[in-house]
Amino acid sequence: MTSSMLALLIILVIVAIGVVWFAIQRRHSEELRSQFGPEYDRTIRETGGRRSGESELEARQKRVEQLNIRPLSHADREQFAEDWRTTQAHFVDDPPGAVREADLHVGRLMERRGYPVGDFEQRAADISVNHPTVVTNYRAAHRIALSSDNGKATTENLRQAMVHYRALFLELLDIPESEDMNPREDYHARAS
């Protein structure tokens, strides 16, 4: 074997390793994108790049794996559902108060399931691992709740916050949205 053939062989091996490495990285990125949905793109944007965003998402996964996330008992599920129905009823007379209650219910429910309930951003990050489709709702509801606390939310904004909180609440209860906790609830009619 000549030195030029050896050099060519080394180059081919390096290129093959590079192609395999690239394929593995791409597959890993697609797995994270599939798991986290819109949260993947948001995290990439907020961290300033794919590598740092994916590292953040992997760190979330590791953190949540260490938590003792547990299902609710039937009695707990029923009590939380009843509390939610009461909060929905409060929306008629006190939309800002109902939104505050909804936020408190979500926090209590997260805590009962085993999620730490400290800082909002950490809660949202933790929720994004197991509930990526509704974490966007959670963030939107939280922004509206903060706006409401500052007197800057309309009744329509508050209605939307309730819808967002409800989506997360149902998912944390493990109740599909199609299984309606309150079939007559209509925030449009109530907000009028």
C-alpha cells in the first residue's frame, strides 16, 4: 500500500466518521424536537443556538427524571376537578380573581403531582418535559395573570387565560380535553 493510498483511506475514514457523527446529531435533534414540540424552537431561540438550547432541554429531562412525579388518587382528581368548577363559576363575578385562583390551583396540582413549585420559569421548564404541548398555554396564562395584577388585562384576556390554564389543568389531571369536566362552561357567555 502506497502512502497516497493510505492517506486517501485515512481521509475516507475521517469523512465517514463525520457523516455518522452528523447523522447521530441530527437524529438527536429531531428526537428532542419531537419530544418538546414548540418548546424546542422557543428554547433554541432563547438560548441563542441549537447546541445551547439542546443542552438546556437535556438538563430539563435529567432534572425531571430525578423528581418523584406521581399520578393523582381518584379522590384527589375529584377534589381538584371540583375546585376547578368552583373557580370557573367565580369567573362571572370576578374574572381577575378567578384567574388568580386558576393559577393557584395549577400550582397546587403541580405540587401534588410531585413538581417543585418555586420560580415560575423553573415550573414551566419542568412541565415542558412531560407536557410540552400545554407549556405554551401555561406561559400565556401566566403573562395574562401578571398583566391582570397590573390592571392591564381585558375580560377577553382573562377569558383566554382561563382557557390556557384549563388546558394545563386537564393535562395534569390526566383528563383528556374531550372529557369535559363542565359541559355547560362557556367563557364567552359568562364574560358578557
